[in-house]
Amino acid sequence: MAIYYSILVDGTPDVSHTEQIAFVLRFVYYGIDKKWVVKERFLGVESLDKKKGVDIAKLIKDVLNQNDIDLKNCRGQGYDNGANMSGVYKGVQAIILQRNSQAFYMPCSTHNLNLAGVHSLESSVEMKNYFGRIQLLYNLFSGSPIRWKILTETTGLSLHQTSQTRWSARIEAVKPLVKQPREILLSLQKLRDLNLTADLLIDVKSLEKWIQSFEFIIMTTFWFKALQAINYVSVSFQSENITLDDEMKLMKILIEDLTRLRSSWPELINEAHLVASGLTSYEF
């Protein structure tokens, strides 16, 4: 078995708002086929009601001790970019480094990519409004079993909310709008037959108008292409066999793809016109 390892730690609050922290070991060993193999082993999940770096670092040490794993053999730390984890003075990585100067910290690439997406979206009011309307569409149908039934029976699909923790996963929220915009529009129109409140009826009419706009088509066309590229890289980053060289190559390709997409507005507009031409109920 391998002696040296890296520790991967991530946490998320459960329904009771208690932080649930997962622990994974990543190591390399020489397999029976005489090849070096990267492996990951799940150690477990622990609850913690504190978020300070010193408390999480203590929990990491305790979990390692419980599993008879020596901290001095740790050669890497992998966490997100939160100040309590990555801080150079009081962060977990700094505290672990004080105990073992060879346990080098590597920021989570997927988390970095997610933050880049979040901040780029916040720079554009139009983009924020677009995803806000997708969330409103989801909330409208998911807020009632009857409304959800109308959606699924009309479209054969489910809607997805816009993920905040995995930004690239928003492709699942955009995908139904690409596949069946007409059917989603029809589902909205069927909601008018229900006994809706005045506020809900306003939302229905607003979303109907939005889906019948050219802005909706061009935005959906753009984001589906962009999120496909981003999500592919995000998922690839989470592979246990990924290397730093592979990540650098993937990021280079992603930047090239997004740069190319950014310069392809004439093609995107033409494609959106083709989509719109098949939707006779759309108004421009």
C-alpha cells in the first residue's frame, strides 16, 4: 500500500444547517499490471457546527488519527478557496503546514472554475435576468403538484433550478428550454385555466412573453453552447485520474472555445433565427 497521500476535504450544510464534512484520501500505488495508479478512498463524513480554520484542522487531525493515518506522511491538501480553508495565516492549509511542511496546498480547480462563472455572470445585468427568469420558471411549476403535472404531461421533461454551488450544472436548467421551448410555452398557457393568484398570473404572462422573445432564443442558444464547454471541463476536473498537466490543457481549450464563441455572434444570431423560424407563435 501507499505510504504518502493527499487529504481532500469538503463540506456542505444539511437540512438542519449543520455542516457535514467529507474526507477523502488520494494516493498513488504501483499496480499488479506494473503501472502507477491514482486512487481515492472515502474516509467518512463528520458533523461540525464550527467553521473556523482551527476547528476544521483539528477535525482533520482527529479523523486521520481515528484511521491510524500519520499526518507526517501527508504530501498534499485539497480544499476550496474559502478563507477558512485557504487562508495563509489562520486557514486549515496553514495550520496543517505548521505540523507538516511537506503537505502542500492545492486549491480546488472545480471551485475556482465555479467562482469564475459566478463572478462573470454578476458583471452582466442581462445574464443575471436570464437565469433569474429560468429560476422563476422552475419555482412557478415546482410550487404546486398540479402545475408540475401539467408541465411533465405536456413536455415529458422536468425543469431544474439554477444551481448556486455548481455553476456549470446550470446546463441542466437550460437544456429543457433548448429541447422543447414550444411545449414549455404551452404548459404556461395551460396554467391560465387554473385558479391562480393575481401574482402568479402576472408571472405566467411575463414568462409567456419572455419565451416568445428573440432575446430568449439568442440567450438560450448562447448559454447552452457555453455551459456545455464549461460543464465538460468541470466534470473532467473531478476525475480521480486527472493530473495538473491535463487540467492546464483543458483550461486552455476552454478559454479558446469561449473566446471563439464570444466572436461568433453573427453565427449565433443566424442559428437563433433558424430556431425562431420554426416557431410560428414567436413575435419579433
